[in-house]
Amino acid sequence: MDKSMLGDLDGLPEEDKMRMAAMIDQLQIRDSLRMYNNLVERCFTDCVDTFRRKTLDKQEESCVRRCAEKFLKHSMRVGMRFAELNQGVATPD
């Protein structure tokens, strides 16, 4: 976890800071897993048409690869934009 996220918690006891850090870590893990699950579900639904074989055929494989790349690029762009907006809203201490 990024320690700068705890900057506003300076007045709290150390035990509470540790609890908050653990909660933030859990939320970040949950969000990462949710994003991964969304990626898998979306790309599988869009790209896999049949279950003729155990492996993906070349068309399905390239579709999944393109889908995953688009999804990750989009997620990164949204995250960067969100960070930019948060920087503009930040108030000086």
C-alpha cells in the first residue's frame, strides 16, 4: 500500500493506522480481483463460441489477446484520468 494514503491519518493512534492500512490493502486486492474477473468474463463471452476442443483455436486466441489488451489499456487510462482529476481536487494542507 502507498504510505501517502495514510497522510491524513497522522492524528490517529498507531494501532488505528495499522488497521486502516490493512483495510486499504484488502480493498485494493478486492478491486484487483474484481477487475481480473470482469476481464476474464467479458473476453470469454465475446471470443469463445464453441467448446469443440480443450484449447482455443487461433481465431479465439487472437480475439482473447486483443480483448485483454483493450481492457487493460482502458483500465489504465481510466485510472490515470482519475488520478489527474484527484490531483486537481486535492486541497493544500
